[in-house]
Amino acid sequence: MNPRQTAPQELRLQKETGVLVEFQPVRAKGCDGKRTADGAMETHLSTLPSPSSCSRDTSKSQGAGSGTKARWGGAQSTLGRRTGSTRGRSCAEGTAMVLLHVLFEHAAGYALFAVKEVEEIGMLLPQVEESVLNLGKFSTVVKLAAFSPFKSAQAALENINAISEGVVHADLKLLLETSLPAAGKKKKVVLGVADAKIGAALQEELGLSCQAGGVVAEILRGVRLHFHALVKGLTAQSASKAQLGLGHSYSRAKVKFNVNKADNMIIQSIALLDQLDKDINTFAMRVREWYGYHFPELIKIVTDNSTYCRLARLIGNRKELSEESLEALEEVVMDSAKAQAILEASRSSMGMDISPIDLINIESFSNRVISLAEYRKGLQEYLRSKMSQVAPNLAALIGDVVGARLISHAGSLTNLAKYPASTVQILGAEKALFRALKTRGNTPKYGLIFHSTFIGRAAAKNKGRISRYLANKCTIASRIDCFSEVPTSVFGDKLRDQVEERLSFYETGDAPRKNLDVMKEAVKEATEVAAEIKRKLEKKERKRKKREKRKLEALAAAVDEEVEEETKAKKAKTNGEENGEPETVVKKKQKQLVEEEPSENGAEEDVAPAKKKKKKRKSEALEEEEEGQEVVEPETPQTDKKKKKKKKSKAEEDE
């Protein structure tokens, strides 16, 4: 065997590390290996034979051991030189070291974690994903670099609002500027974020290299799970309380400060109006079919659904209809000829007889349909009032119902104001548009604005032109309604006049007024109307403030009276204590004074017991004075007479 055959034919080196990976020589005696698909032998470094063994085998077979040994020695030295030179070149030419940090937003504050070791390919393995659940294994990968707690609940709400809108808050900016290491030539700092929107904002404002998704999502999953354990002093219970409180405040603020809260009422009301139209139509058709078995001729005479239901409730059994009920029929139908026709048709009707139970059910169902029709009228009035408040110009231009449908289809008045006129023109005809684009046919000329009266009045050849012009004016009106401070319908009326002029121009050829002149007039009128509205609002505000001031004054007066009563009571207590009388005596005196005040109804009744009490008090005082002074007064003749009377009464009682 030729010694050259034992030399390596291919050396494969890993580009980044410069380590020898595989060695593929032609098979030699004494070398263990396995045959590959193409017939070559693949020999790894672990099974590579020593040069001496290969030389002994080759010397036995061909007697050329010395040459083979020299060849192997040269190959090993060449490998060593190649490996060392490749490793040095890869280190010199390699990229800078990457430092990955992860930003985590929690209800308690901002946390910045430094990732020690991470492998993008291995991180997606199921075994590695399961190891994220283990705190011991996960803590070896991630380390807390900095934590900035929120000062208050209000600060937490401000920060979460900023994050949801993709805005960098001052607290977050301060944390990243102070805690994130600076990037250099040899190290590159990458910040992992959960939301790409906030990452773009950080990259634009602070110039940071941000990454979202992939490995960062897996790391954040582990951080979210073990956050209370990674941050010292934070327990799972306090973290959950912070999340619950912030969630409630965030949701409350979103509902309270919804910019489209006025539009939502219009969207819901127009959706309910459309649904009621469908339901009333379906129910009225059911009443027609049901009552038509008994009185089929009434269907041809009366075409309106609500009027038919009222007549079905009024007539009941057609056999009982007479001349006396003609006035009631005229009130419902509002036409004497129709009422007479109904009366004549009832006499010669070919309908079947109906039982009283069936009539009761038909009448109750007719009542339901009539109540739904009346509710629809009230709902339409409500929609008209809301449109006059939210979008008065759009309602004046195109109508309440069509304007509300445009707002509902766009999602809000703000979205409609952002649309160009070409989009407003075909709004509602998206299916027809995409079908036309797919089949390369004619695109639709109008969508929801077809329901306005202008397009129906225009000729067939002018429908496209008037719809384009009307869409342009609708866009202007919606933008005025969306961004004006004081809502007025002046611009809507002027824009409607312009559309009328353009329609007459298409029919007769009369030149319309210039847009500039019309807008100048509109601006002048709008300023006057806005000033009048502001003056009315200020007047209402002044009245409201006066009412509030009166209420406050009344409350203050009541408080002053209570304070005065308390001070009087305190003074009475202090006076009683100075005189040596206990508090109970003072209270009794106060009660007596209250009782002594004569009422309007029973003044005389109250005066008598008061006099008796005064006499008793005087007699008691006199007795105390007599005992204290111990003075014996001579008996008067009156006292002798009293004693004689007492003796006589006692003698009579003894007898």
C-alpha cells in the first residue's frame, strides 16, 4: 500500500471555534471507522489510531513503516498549526460579546434582569421549556440587575397607560439610563422587551437595540412566573394585590376616558333600529298570514304593517263590524274611502270563521307588534337627538340614519374623519370592490351613501359623479364635527345647499357657487352661532353656581345653628357646676323651662300645673327658712280657725 493513502484527504474545521470536527481518510489497516453513504470511511478523533500503530501495520504488510511514520508526524504537526491559526483568526475577526438584558413591567414596578447564559436554539426545546418552571434552574440563567418600584397607585396607572400607548415614561427612562450598562466596541447591549411597540419607542428615544419574541418571550415567561421570588421583599400575596388594584384602576380609567363614548350610543342605537325593522317586518307578516285566514281582503286594502296590526286589533271578528265602527276605522286608516272599503269587504268576505280563543291570541300578538313599532319611533327620535349633539353637520348633510350608519361602519366618528373621500364613497360595498378587483371588472360607485336622497334623484349617468361629490362633502362634515369645540349645523346646511346646486347643475347646467364663497359665509355664521351657544352655556353655568352657592350657605347656616346650640348647652353646664348643682338638676331645669313655654293649642292647661309647682316651691322654701332661723311667730286668728276646723273633722270621723 502506498504510504500516501494513509494521509488525510479532507479536514473540516468549525468556522467559529477552529476545532477539528471530522477526519476522513481512506481506510487503513488497524484504523476503526464506519463507511458512509458515498463509500468513504469516516473516522473521528476519538477512534484515530496512533502513528506508531499505523506504522507497524504498514511495515508488516509492505515494509514501509519508517516512511509512513514520518508522514503521520507531518500530518499531526500540520493539523496543530492549522487549528491554532484558525482559532486565533476566529477570535480576532469574531463579533463583539452580546449582553442580553430583559425589561419586565409589573404592577409593583419596573424590573431589569441580566441574562447570564442563553442559547436561542436550545431554548425552544421542550426539555428546556419545562426547566423554566423550576426556580433553581431558572435562577442560574437570570439575575436581577435593577428594580424601580412605583411610588403610588397613581404613578403605576400613569406608567401602564404610557406603556399601552407605546410611550416611554420618565420613570422607565431613568431606570434604563442608570442601570443598563453602556455598549462598547467589545460588548453589545441588547434589551429584550415583551411588546415590539415599546421596543421601537425605546430604540427611537434612547438609541437602544431592542429585541422582542423568540428567546425573550421564554425568559419573560419564567420571570413572570417567579417574579416574587426573584425580587427580595416582595411576596406572592402583595404582588397579586398590586396586580388586582392596578387592573381595576386601569379598566376604570379606560371606560371613563373613552373618547368614543358618545359615538358608542349612536352605534348601538342604529344597530338596534335595523334589528327592530327586521323583527317588526317579520312579526307583521306573521299577523297578516294569521289574520288573513279570517279576513283575506284586508291585506290588499291596507299595505302598511303597523296600520294592519291596529286594524286587526280593532276589527276582531269581521262579522261584528258595522256602521258604528266606521269612525274608529277612519281614525286608524286616516282615510274615509279606505274605511268604507274595509266595511264593505267585511260584509262580503270569503274568509273562514274564527273562534274567540284564536282572536284573543291574534289580538295579543298584534299588541306586541304595535308596541314594538311605537318603541321604534321613540328610538328614532333618540337617534336624531344624539346625532344633533355628536355629528350635527353630517346629520344635516346626509340625514340621521345614513350618517349613523357611516359612523357605525367606520367604528367611530374619529375613524370616519380620518378616511379619505374615496373610502367614504364605497364604505359598505367592500365585497363588491374586492370582487371587482379580483375579476378585473368595474368597481362600485357608491356604498352606504346610496341611501341618501341625492343619488336617488340623480340621473343614471350622473349617479357616479354625484356620489363622488357627496362623499367629498361628507368627509368635510365629519372632520368639522370631530374636531370642532362647539357643535353647530351651519356647515352641514351650507354643504347640503352645495350638493343641491351641483345636482341642479348636472340637470339644467346652472353654474353653482364657488366653494370659497360658501365657506366664508359658513364661517361667519358659525362664529355667530358659536358665540350665542357659548353665551347660553355660560348663563347656565352661572345659574348652576348660584344654586350650589345657596345650598352651601344653607348648609353653613345649619352648621352654625348646631354650633350655637352646643355652646349654649356647654354654658348651661358650666353655670350649673359653678352654683354647686349637679348636671341632673340643670337638665331638670332645662326640661321645666321647656315645659313652661305655653303652646298655641293648650296654653291654659299648661299654666295651671306650672302655678301649683311654684306654690309648692315657695312653701318648701319658707319651711326651710323657718327651720333655719328657729323663730316662733305668734299664731294668728286665721290659724286658730283652721285648727278648730281640723279638730271638728277628726271628731266627726271618730263618731
